[in-house]
Amino acid sequence: MVVIALLSLLAIAGHVHAQPAPALQQRISAAIAAAANATGDIDYTQFVNPFIGTDNFGDVCPGASVPFGMVKITTDMTGYAPAGYVADNTQFIRGLSATHDSGTGSSLGTYGLFEIMPVECPSGFNSCPTRIVDRQRLRKNFTDNAMPGYFSLTLDNNVQMEATSTRRAGLERFTFPPSTARSPHFFVLDFQQDLPQSFKGGSMNIDPQNGRVTIGGFWGSSFGPGSFAYQAFACYDLLNGGSQKLDQYGIWRSNPWGLNAKLLGSTHLNLSQSLIGDTNYESGALFSFARTSDPIIIRVGISFISADQACSNAETEIGGASFEQVHEASRAAWNERLKRIELNLAGTPHNITEMFYSSLYRASLTPNNATGEAQGQFFGTSAPYFDSLYCSWDTFRTFYPLMTLTSPETYAEIVETYLDGWRKRGWMPECRANNLPGWTQGGSSGDVIVGHFAINYHNEAAALGVSLDDISAAQLADGELNPPEWDIEGRQVNVYKQYGFVPFDVLDPSSVGRQTREGSRTLEYVFEDFAIRQVALLRRDNATFTTYSNRSLWYRNVWDPSIKSDGYKGFMQKRRPDGSFAFEDPVNCSPNDQNNSRSCSLQGNNIEGMYESSSWEYSWFVPHDTAHLIELMGGNDTFVKRLDHFFDAGYYLAGNEPSFQTPLGYMYADQPHRAVSRIRDVVFTNFDITAGGLPGNDDQAAMATLLAFHLLGLYPVPGTSELLILSPFTPAYTVHNPYLNVSTTVTVTNFDAASVAKTIPAGASAFVHEVRVNNVTTPSRCAFDFYDTFRVGGKIEIILTADENEALGCAGPVPQSVSTGGFASVR
């Protein structure tokens, strides 16, 4: 067994923040050790560390949530904290709030609505600190705790704040130190402030007789046009079924320049947006409870429809259930998700078990299931409604392919969400956030998401409520129809179709969008075209198949064979309408770029051809036709040397999605053993079980699912049913698909735990020698098909060897590429 001690973990992190509690890691390690010999039911939630990714800009929300819950309760903190919580113990706690997203790249933060904070009021109501700067407190170091469905943090005045939740509601429990047990317990409820400070107006009412506070208002998008606004509502029940008694109550309003007013006994606030643009006002409710020694329990319901529905959500989903009962129901829901992939716990290194189940947990945090809560154009829709699609560009590569293995029913609901977006807006959503259209990044990556579902579940699509005709029509809308503003949906397809690439410095008279990232958008549009091609092949639509087969090769139009960098020739470049290339150094926007002021994302002054990436990185992105890319780069030998240089010179970024499939490139050059070694290095260089254990933000579990696939020894080719075969980090695992009612057990013969290291030791068995599916050797040890394996269930045996010479080549076909006749049929 590989058991990493706590002090070693802290050293791995590179810097130490005093969170979470050491007892959390001790509990997880003990649970994993005990489970190795367990004979009964296993509680998989005990293996999850919700704090992985709460440091190092991982932007993970460790709050109380159910799978895909709309409510995620955690603390909001000062400084950079897009998910509300951060491990950094120098940041102050502003309050506990019910709405967050997890793993987003939005630097402003998302939601953080309706913060509640226990405060000390030495001279009664009018002495209470209400402004954020006055009420915020540090926490006690090494006290933060969480597990699926539960969150806890203790303030530096020894007040413990805990939370548990349902899909749209939650319970918040506050336990005060004995020294204050007989004092009034005051709370500030912040009506106005969210994390991005985007308040646009609303109202609040206090009903003292029934002990209820209701709130409703408008706030702005966290990753989209600032002119857009969404509604949110909350219902706070303060009496805990009659066991608590409200004492004083009133309203407050403040700003940094002297306003710090309170109105005892007042019950109503009605505020419009400040037209002068002042976001520094704060306001809300202030109340206390009669003296009691019991913890204070507050029930909260959330809605995007109305305050009445927020109250109804709390009443129907929680009612009079206790804190422990709600948490137990959440834990059961999480276990049902987590046990869909069962690792061999006795033989798996402990840190791998923790990384895997923590990743699987994060893979079911978002998007948020807001079915029944849709607003705007989607109000009253009969389709499932998921929000916080952060972002399709991030998630099509590994997030939805992992869902394919275990959860087609959830996948189908999300596909219907995408299709409903097309029905109501004309194009599928790309990065919907806060119930509003968000910014596009690579184009219409939803084409790949719905296409991947169609290829893998077309036989079950109708039963799952998904129309293949609608999938095709929605894809073709993205591929053929130019939206008026392709910054928020669709693609700039008019000029793309005209030139065969997205041109730089073109006058586009028919649509609006930020003129940048022309090279990477071309590459992403091409892969989206491949996904459309696949569905056309499935539906026997020959005309569409022919058109989009041709368009899936347009990546060649942005390949400039003359560009040289680090001794290698040929790179993807943006191109002008006259066909000339607009040179950019392939190093630009890479980790080796010496210009720290260069704009590489969606900034207005960004002129780079590659989005959040370099040409060194994006030049590998042809997942469906790597065989021809190898030819462009000079053949297998040069391709492999160049790939080695890409990693060794520091161009690879594990935290950047275009790099996800790059380590698998060795397989296409018939050198799978190099991919095995490279993935070991990628995992242990970039991931661990500390708070800083992710290579940047989780991107709505894109990083989590990439890691999960690596640990399972698999990698999916999006938009297809092909799975690439690597060396698992565990001796065995079973994948359960409850909808198909099948289970597939993968056994790793000759598994050697010593090989589960950054560098595979000499003599350690790690390289794939043979693969057998239901006792039949596969034609290739580099890839197999979902239809032959996880769809039908049964047994997969991956036989390892320590001798690289026994693992040279795929022993059969390399993974498929369009230009060599691959992907010519669908199953």
C-alpha cells in the first residue's frame, strides 16, 4: 500500500494554509484502510476529500450539496474566492450562503447569495456589526471539515457553522461556545451582496410572527454580458419548528462612507439598482433569538421562480426533518453515485483511492439541476433544466464521456437541456451560467456533447426522452446558421464556410463577436464538424455526412508548414482572408512565454490566434485525425521526438483542456508504452490529495474526470465510442451501469503498486502487453469500443509487463483517424 503521511502531503502542496482539519485526512485514511477488509456495505463518501481543489486556484466548492444540487452551502470569503470558500487562512469569512458553483474559471465568483453570519453585539441591536468589513471574521485554524452532504467551519470566536442540504434547500446549524450560551444570538442576513457585487434591485420582507424572512431580487451574470440579469429568491425559516423564539429584528443598510443605519422593528426593504453605478451599498435583515443553550438551526429554501416557491422547496424537501436526517439522505444519494465505480480497495494505493472518489464526487457537483426553476425564455418548460454549464468547451472532452460509462439517465437530461436551448433560442447553449447565456470559448462544443450521447446511446435515446432528429437539427443549426452574436452562442459560421477557416482581420457584416482566437476557433469548429459528421453517419444522412467529413479536415487550412520553433517545423496559425498566414510565435501564451502582460483570454486587446493556449499546445489538437497530423509533422519518429520535447520543455499544461488528449498522441505513433510513462508523470506532477491538489481550476470537474480516466487506465475519444487503453492505477475495478443493468469488471493482471509513481521504477510491471475482453484477445492493445465492453458488461483483462520490449506497438491497429479510413461506421 502507498499511504502518504499528512506532513508529506503538506510538503507536496508547496505552501501551507491552515485548512482543512488534520482530523479529516486521518478519518479518510482510516476509512480507506478499514474498507480494504470490509465484508458488508461500503460507505464511499468516507473516501471523499471535498477540500481538494480549494487552494492553488482550484475554485472547488466544498459546501454541502446533493448530486447536481442547485443548493451548495459554504462560506463566502474575502479575496479571490470564485466558489465562496478558499483554504487560505488569511482570508476572512463574510458569511454562510446557499448558492455556489464549483470549479469555475470565473474570476468574479458565482452566486454567493444571501449570506448569513452570526455576530457579537455587546450593547444590543444597534451595536451589531452588519457591514462585510465589520462582521467578517477569521476562522480557527485546522477546524474546517466536510464530507459529501456536509460542511463545517468554526470562527475564531468558537462559533461553529454547519450545513447540510437537499436539491433546493438546506439546514444551517450554529453552535455557540458555552460562555455565550445565555446571551442573545444575533445574525446578519445580507440581502444584497453576491460574490461579483452585481445587485440590480430587489426586496426583502420579515414576518416576525411566523419567523420567516423572504428575499427576491436581480443579479448579474458571472460569465456573460453584464447587461443580462437573473432572478433569485430565498426563504429563511428561523423558528426550527417552534423550538426557537425570535427576539429582536429589523433591517440595516450601509456603505463605506458613513452610512451604517439600522431600524429596529422594521420589516421591509425595497431597493432598485443604483443608476449611478454604486455597488458598495449593503443591506439586509438583523435579528436575534431569545436566550437559549441549544444550537440555532435555520432552514433555507432557494428558488429562481418566486419567494413562495423558495418556501415551498424548503417545506417539501426538508419539512421538519432533523439536521442528521437530511445529511443521511444526502449521504445515501452520494453513495448511490459513487458506488457505480467500485475500485479494488484492498490492492489500490490509498492516495489513489482518495483521489479517485474525490474526483468522482466532483464529477456530480455540477451542472446544477434546476429543473422546475427555469426562468426567462425557459419558464414553464417541460424539459429538464440544468444550469451552470461551465463551459461546454471544458466538459466535452472527459466530463460527459465519464458520465457515459455509468449514468446515461442523467446524461440524457442534460442533453435535453441543450436541445431545449436550441428549441427556444435557435442555438444550443455554450456556457450558460446564472440562467443566462455565457461567453463562448471554442465555438459550439455542445455539438460534441449531444453527439457523443447519440453515438453511445442511440438505441436508448427515445426511451430516455431524447430525439435523435432534434440532436441532428440542433447540431446543424450550430454548423450552418450564423447567430447575430456568436460571443454567446453558435459560431461565426458564415466566414468559416466561406474561407474554410475562421479568418483574421475580416469584415463580417452579418454578426457580432470578439475578433480573436481565430486559429483555435478553427480547430474547435473542425472538431465540432466531426461530431456532426458522426451523427449524420448514424442517421445515414449521406449529404450531411459528406459535407461535414470534408469540413472535419479543415484543420489543415490553418497549418503553416513554414513556421519553426525550438527546431521543429510546422504549426497551427491564424490566417487572413487573402490566404496569407498572420505569424505568431508558437511560444506565445505558453508557460515559456516571457511576456507576462500578454492577453491570451477574452480580453478586448487580445490579438492571439489561440485561446488561453499557445500554438505549441493547440497544434496537437486534431483528436479525430491524428494520423494525418503525424504526416504533417514529419512522420512517427519526428512526431514522437516533438511530443517528448513538448513535455520536457514545459509546454504541456495539464490544467488546460486542449492538452487533455496530447499524452495519448504516442499511441497514434504506435508507441503506447510512452503514453503509459507519460501519464504516470502527468498525474503525480499535477494531482494529489491536498487542498492545492489540482493544476488550476477544476473547470466544472473537467480536471476531476481527466484524472478519473487516467486512474482507470482509459481515455475517451469524444464524439465516438472509442476508448484508448492505458495502464490502470488500481488492480481491479467494476463499472456499474444501472440503466443498462450491466456491470463490467476490469482486472489488471501483474499489477504492481510500485509502478504507481511519477517515474516507473525499473522492473515494475506497468506496460500493456495484452488486452482480453470476455476471454478474447482484442485486435489492438491500444483501443477498444464501448459497444464491446462497458455497454454489454462482462470481463476485461489488462495484462501488464515490466518489459517495455513486450509492449512496443499496439500489436494491431493504432487508434482511429478519419484520413486512414477510421470512424467509417458507427455501432
